[in-house]
Amino acid sequence: MANRPDRPNLLFIFTDEQRADTMAAYGNNDIRTPNLNLLSRQSFVFENAYASQPGGTPSRSTILTGTYPHTNGCTSNNIALHRDAKTIAEMVSDDHRRGYYGKWHLGNELQPQHGFEEWLTIEDLYRSYYSDKGDLDRYSDYHQYLIEQGHEPDCAGDEVNPAKEGAPQADTEDSRMVFSRLFAANLPAEQTKAAFLGRQVEQFIHESASDPRPFMLYANFLEPHPPFTGPNDKLHRTNRNNEGDSFLSPPAKNTSTINRVHANHFAHTKEQGEDLSKDTGWRRLRSKYFGLVASVDEALGGILKALEDSGQAQNTIIVFTSEHGEMMGDHRMLYKSAMYQEAIRVPLLVRVPWLEEGSRTITGSISHIDLVPTLLELLGERIPGHLQGESRLPVILGDTNLSGNDVVVQWNGEDGRHQHCSIDFQNDFSQERYDQIKGLPWRTIMTPDGWKLSINRIDQCELYDLNNDPYETSNLYGRVDERDRVRDLVSRIRLWQEQHKDYIQVLPEDWGV
């Protein structure tokens, strides 16, 4: 590897719920993201990068451990990462300065853990899920900052997130006042979570300039996760250039019931004050979502400047990605928890300063599962044998490519504890039917030649030709002329399951008939 520093730093920046097509590098020139655009021009841009699962906790578990959710146990939101699970911070040599800043959502938000020694949190939302009773008198760093700014918390902890059965303090009421996400989102720009986190990362970087240790810092922004509002609400307008063929078009009748149920709900609801029964409401919400991406970009600008000003830019690997995507009106759906491209495909930039001349777009598909081994090799560290991905450094160096790489994404069912909304059923969508299918696991495969298959046991499976139907508007599953293709893709999913000890049953009940 050409001129690799002996002790490079790693700055890993990831957002929550940012789909790939929110950046110029992925075809969207309408969002004001000058800093992301700059970083893209200096980075290896992975054209098709995928989350391991379209959910925050599962995806984050993969990003940090290099293992799939079904392996590390974080198969749905609000499941703590097991104490025996190792993060990348526990895989690098002990001489690193190791920090984690931002949203954690893998356990107690207030406690440094899993190899990270320096800790800064912006969330008080998950107290009832993760915090022991003794920690309920503690608050996030962001909470303390808002108190210093003269703000008063707007709601009780149990109003933000009610205790669930089995939580550490489920038998108590957390009535301690905290700041809701909506309160924080409506603050002046300089006091928002994105701005606060950006400044803290800048400080960490400046402090590291005088520290002989190389640093590893993971910084997780909440934005553009809901609430979909912020200081940049009026910065953008949607138009045909950033609206694909599936925007505001509900799933066809031959698609999965679960997707049609979700789309049906959002046709009869309001979100962030916007009436989603009207197309104008969707477009205003989408514009606000773009504004949150711009807020992250503004914070990124300060972070990149701190690296330059501190003299560490040429010694620091930068990764930018997101945990998962966001439907934001495509297929007339909102949020994540779907196997459509908008929910599972994410941006992925990898800046390796000593390889700047080779920066380019990398075609083919890659999964978050490959991040940990790739970064360990870039850092000159040993790659543990238990990791389930592989290093893609040879791809970055141009020695090989991703042309033969299948990517599998999993969904392990709704856990019933974090419903985004209550669903109003219309027409043929019964509560009984929804209860039957909401817990269904799915497995989805994307192949190098552009085919995509999503399968489960009892709901309608889906097959798409992404080359000719990138917006997934025509489900080809069930067509006689595609039967052999489906069998091939199913066999590849089963092989993947065997290789990774995934024992979840996803074959359709009528398979083989």
C-alpha cells in the first residue's frame, strides 16, 4: 500500500435514516451538501452499499462488530449488544484513543462500553430500555448543554419512551424531565443535535493533535431521522429531478401485504403536521428531510476544517455512511423497515488520503458487513477470524472488483415494541392479517447482474429486475418465465444462510409445488 502512515487515524461518521440518493455523488444535485460533495470527490464512492438490516440497532451492530444481526443477537431495535460481542474498538491495538460520540442505541447510552473509552451521548430516549435504576438520575451530554443554554425539559422520560416489559426499571415510572427530539429539532441551528455533535467532534480532533496516540472516533448523527423538521425546513423544494417513478405510487396488488398495509396507512395520516393524504404534504415532508441532510453537511464542514487546521487530514481515514435508508414517499411509504432500495441502500464514502489519486466510483454491491475487516486492514491491524465479512481493501486498491459479489439483507420481524404508528386498516387489510405477518422474517438478495429477490414464508415474495426497473414497480415473482431464476436466487440465499449459520426459515410455504 503506497505510503501508508505508520499510525493512521480513523474517523467514522454515520447518520441515521439517510438513503443513498441524498447526495450529488448518487445523482441528487438538488440538496445543498457542499461538504459531502467535497468529501465525495476525495473518496472512494461505493455505488451500491447496503445495510445488513433496515433498522437502527441491527444495522449499527453490524457496522461496529462485523457480524450479522442474527449472529450478534441485535435482531430488532432496543436490544442491547451482548457484553461478549466485540466491536472494532476492541479489535485494534490498545494504544489507540478510542471515542464514541452520538447516538448509541446498543445499550446504556450513558456508559462507555465495548472498548470505547471516551463517550459523549445526545440521547435520553432509551432510558426505559437500557438504563439501570441507578442511572435514571443521569442525563446525556446534550441534555446538560441545553440546560446550560437556559432551556427547560419539555416532557417526562416515560412520555418519551414508555418502559417495556423486561426493561431494567420496567417496574418504575421514569418521571424525570428530559428534552424530546421534537423540542431539540425546533431549536436554533447552533443548538440542534447535529450542530452540538459536530462541535464536540471538532474538539476531539483538535485535542488529538497533541496526543501521541492514533485516534479512532465513531460519530453517529441522529439526523435525518425523524422528527422531520429543523432549521433548514425551507431550504429545498422537491421536483422531478429528485422524484423517481415510485414516488407517491403505492405498491401494486401483487406485492407483499405488509408493504401495502403500510402504504395504505400513510394515505390516511399526518406526519410532522403534514397531511399525507395529499401529494403536497408528501413533498413538503420530503423537503424537510432534505433539510436535515443539509444540517449534517453543515456539521461535517466544521469537522473537515478541524482535521485540516489540526494538521491531521493526511493521516486520517474518513468513512461516511448511514445505518439504513428512508422511504420518504416512494411507494407512498414512510420510514424504514422495508426491503425496497430506498430503505436498504445507503451512501458509503471511504477517504484514504494516501490513495487520493485513486479516488473513484466503485461499481458492484457491498454490504456493511465488510466495513470492519476492511478498516482493520487499512489500519494495519489483525483481522479476527470470527468476522462474517471480508476486507475490500483489494477492491479499493484496484486489484479486484465486486463484480461477483452477492449481497444479502435480512429483516427479522417487527418486535412490537417500537411501532411508528397505529395502523388504520382499510379494505382487505385486517388486523388479524397484519398480526400474522408483522413478525415475519425476510431475506433479500441483490445479485451482480441486477436481480433482486425478497422471500418469506407466507406473504407475497417479490422479484425485481433492477437494471430495467430500478424503482421496483413491477413484481416478476410468480411469472412462469422467471421460475428458474427464482430457484437460482433461492438457492443462493440458502447457501448464504448455511455459510453464516442463519437458521431462520424464510422459504415460502408453497416452495417446490
